[in-house]
Amino acid sequence: MPDATTRPLLGWFASDRAGRIAAFAAGGPLPRATRLRDLAAAAETMEPPRDEGGRVEAECATFELATRIHPECTAHHIRAVDVRGPQGPAYLFFVDSLEPLAERLATGHAIEVPAREGRAVLVRQLSAAARDQLHAALACRGCFLEGDADQFSRVWLRLADAGIYRYNPLAYEDDVSPVYGRVLEPAEPVTAEVLSDSVRSLLQPLALDVDFTTDGFIQPADLMACDLEEEDVGYYSLRERHLVPQNPELPEMMAPVGNQASRMLLVLAAVVIACVLVAVIATR
């Protein structure tokens, strides 16, 4: 198995109407006009983020909470961990108070990072048991697994420090291709026109009719033709606020979806109607 320093981190790059650049992690609809690239290889072409005393310097970006959570969901809390890397996983906690984290902040095992709302803390070298204890002690607004800590600092912070936004696919249901949410906003966004020819050629950003400063959620499939995973029944449309089937021949009864519960109600209603029809036929 390749280690965290060699395995690729796939995604694609895009530019908004003002020419600002964003990296989109793989996992959502992929526009047919672009292709997946190795984000780690692209990050290697950027200057490394500032580092003080061996600690991650994350002042280069603002960490988002509201746009890390799918529009149809109200909260997100980490449960399981399966991350392998030389430094272990990195966790991001959004909290109201830093008091439960005081010891970790003092020893450098945690670092406060800029947040759009509340307080945000990046925690490294945290076992699953310690994570659960820490979570129980915090008034947690939301917590997220950022992947392995080495990859986070080596790729995502380097891209943010270079002025590149980060969008992640936001899981909602296993068989629905997700929307993208803005999770990192660079302190000093860069535009394509100031990039060197070699970097611009490497990124090949796809032009999107969006504004990264205001569009916290983006659904590429609302904007252009995209490929979905084979197992996806469709994608969640921000424009229509419902599920758009991947196969146009699927019944539109799948469409007006507010959340998973409403989908289950639709299925239950269909079953009840079928049972009533069978009963009526049987009595004739």
C-alpha cells in the first residue's frame, strides 16, 4: 500500500466568473469538460505554507462550518475512522469554547484556525478513544475528519496558501451524487491570470458560471453535462431542490425529495396504494 506521501489525491480545478481558482475533491459529479488530476502533484508546484516551530500554520484560510454540511442536513459529527498516514488522522472541531482543548493547544497537539463562525480547532495525533472523550467534553457544533494530517498540511494548506479555494463533496445518501460545499476560503484568493503559464497548464481550471465568494454550495451537474458514479441513481439539484434521476426513464416520483424520511414516505405510500388495489381486485 502506498503511503500518504505518494498516493494520489484526485480532484479537478475550476475558475469562477472573476477568474478565482478552486480545487474540487473527487467524489461528486465530474464535468465531462474536464478530468481528474492529482491534487497532491499540483500542490507540490506551490510554495509550502508558513510553518512556525514545526506546527501547522493555517492562517492562510478561513475554515467553513455551514457549507461543510449538506443543505438538507442540520449537523455532522464524526463517528468512524479509517485513515492511515505517518502522522495519523487530522480532525477539525467547531466549538463555542476552547477550554476543554487548553492542554492540547498548549502542547501543540491542537491549533486554533480561523473560522467564519464560532471557534475552530485542528487536532492531530488523536486516538479514537481520545476523540470520543474530547467530543463528549465539547459543546461541538460540528466535527470532521480531514484525512491524514500529513496530506492535510502538504496538500490542502499549501493550495489554500497559494490562494485556491477548496470544495468537498457533501455526502447525503449513499446512492445520490452529492453537491459540493466550500470548506476552505483562502485569505488571499488568486486568479488564473496571475498564475504562471506552467501552473495554469497543470491546473487547467474549468470555467464555471459561479462566484466562489458567495456560492457556498455548487452542483456542477446543474451547470453542465457531468458523469456520475454508476451506482448513483441521480444527483441532488440545488436549482430544483430535488433528486434528478441519472436515468431519465426513472419515474419522477423520486424527484421531490426534502430528506431521506420523505423518500421513505413516498415509497411507503406507493406500497399502501398497491396493497389497496390488490385488496379491491380480490373482492371483485
